[in-house]
Amino acid sequence: MAVRIDADILIPGRGDPVSPGTVILEGGVITYAGPSSSAPATPGVESIEVPVVMPGLWECHAHFVGLDRPDITTQMTEPAARRAARAVGDLHRTLMGGVTSAREVGGDGLDIQPAIAAGQVEGPTVYGAGRILSTTGGHGDVHSIPLDALDTIAHIGMLCDGVAEVTKAVRLNLRRNARVIKICASGGVMSEVDHPIHQQFSHEELVAIVQEAGRAERFVAAHCHGLPGILAALRAGVQTIEHGSYLDEEAADMMIAQGAIYVPTRFVIDTLLGQEDKLPRYAYEKGQMVADHQAGAMKLAISKGVKIAMGTDIFVSGDLYGQNSYEIKLLQDAGMTALEAIEAATANGPDTLGSQAPLSGQLRQGYDADVIAIDFNPLEDASGWGDPDRVTHVWKSGVPVKAPK
């Protein structure tokens, strides 16, 4: 059944806005997107009139793990079914906030996506990484848990050391149909012992990961705070840099030359800084340490013209899911124009998956009919981002999943 959307403003994701604009959906794809004056007639199809229509958002640094507090060790002690039940709610909230596609860089998305595809769970389409590759003692390790116990308890990380082990780890994720490979190229904030600046994985290990993923046409996403890890990941051919807190001009120039994409995740930094009472002490202190550097890295990357995709790194179950679009405002605060920030949140998203990417993130004929409508003009006012109630309509594959009551 066809859907016709007539909007005061059509924002295509990449390119100039059209006013007024019309989008027509049929059979799960967009059959027309452009000026209303040129739109084909749609006899018998009632027009849905909205202020603004645009592509569904892409969340490029997602985690659906169902943690009820910002402490990674809790995933080791809670039943997986309980966490999965929370994750189902988080997926629904994410979709209602306008995110129709999520690149999940570690979590339970690979297991949940088949249920989403079957219509048994409501959420964005999840392009999952499976388990995060980490060195022993690295950011994907759980340092307070004995190593022999980690071998028997499922958790978000997969420890691997040396070329043979990292190659096997990539293959294990590919066996589960991982759509991207996630690695920890530096230390992190939410892990207990490692330092955010220190590089993790050797050059030889990083090259092996990228090459093995490349044989299956998968991109590698690298968690990196410190500059040594950022540079090492880029020299090995990693395609996306996550967080990038200590990114400098040399790294930015390398990213531009190589076509690498930056996913800053400012949302999570801002959120963690307000949760001193809930975070493990080591995590709060490390968050404080990287925050200002990360803000500067975002501004530098934007000013240099590094390609950016929106990601939030939300990982604590609850109402933060659905507020993902607040990252668009944060991108604008760091120097992006409104249209550039929207492009980062839509058209640039599929690019983080390389040749495996779907036709998505733009209002163009033949693209997936993942479309949202909002009740504010984001070209003039960014204050509506982050409020899921400002997203009035959501169509996923042309099917309405959110509409005014």
C-alpha cells in the first residue's frame, strides 16, 4: 500500500532542502522524493501532511546490552534473559526517537535482529558487530573477573592476543553474520585498569584484523581515545574511529586521505559527567580526563572536514534510548551546520558499513522507505533534537510504526 507524505520542508539527508516537498513510499522503498509540484498523482492515497520529513536516523555507535546501571561488571552477574528483556524496551524507545537503523558495535543485537526482522520485536534494523575484540587486559576485558571465569561467562568482549587469535576472533564473529568488526585499539573509560591513552593491539594484530574482515567485505570500527591507538588503527587501514578523544591534525589528515569516518559519541561523555554518584570511581575519573580533549577533537575534525557519522554510545538501559538525536545538536555545537549534522545522522550512516551498506539514509528513489517526520524546523532551531516526542511519525520499510494518536 502506498504512503504519500506532503511536507512544508523535505530534508533529503544529502543535498539541499526542498520546500514544499513530497515523499511517496511503496513496497518498502521510496518511489518519489522531491518537489511537491512535480510529484506524481496518487489516486486513492490520503496525503499525510507534516512540517518536516527526512530520512530515518542512523545510530552508528549503539549498544543493546540491557545494563541497568553504568557498571560493565553487572553483565557478568545478571541473567542474560533479564538483560535482553531490558534491551527490547531500549530498542523500542530508540525507534520511537527516530532511529530506524543502528550499527551496533558490541552487544546482543546480532541475536535480537532476527526477531526484529520477523516482526516479533520492535526496533531499528540492527547491523551488529557481535563481540568486541580486545587484548587481554584491554578495554574489552573485565579486569576484576578471573580470566578462567571469563571463559565460561558470556560477555561483550572477546579476548585475543597474537595474529592467530585475532584472526580466529574475526572469523567467529563473521560466523554469526557480524556486519562490522569492532576492536579496542586503545584503553577506555568504563574498563577498570587500562589507560585511555595507551595503544592496544600491535601493528601486526591490527593489520591481520583489517585484512581478515576485508576478505568478507566488512569494515573495522576501532574504539580509540589515545592518539597512539588512533594512529595505529589508521596505519592498519581501519575504516572508522570511535570516540577519537586525542585526535590531532596528523590523525585528521590521515582520516581525510584514507576516507576514514569519525564517530565522536559526545553524547556519552556529556552523560557520564553528570553521573558521578552512579559510576565506578575509576570510570568517572577517566571520563573527566578525556572530556575536554574529546570536545577539542570534535571541533578540530569538523574544521578540517573529516567525514563524521552520528553515534551516541548509550549503554545504560532506560530513557536515554530514544534521545539519540541529541547528538545532532552536539555536532552543531562543535561547529557543524544544521545540514551537515543531519547528513552525519542520516546519509553518512550507511557509509560506516562499506560495501555491505543498504540503500538507506537518504530520501531518494529506490532507497529504503525508512522515513521520519518532526514537528520543528531543524534548519533554524536545534532544540528539538533529543526529545522523542518531537518525532511525530516513523515509517520503517514503508510501514508506519509511530503516528500521532
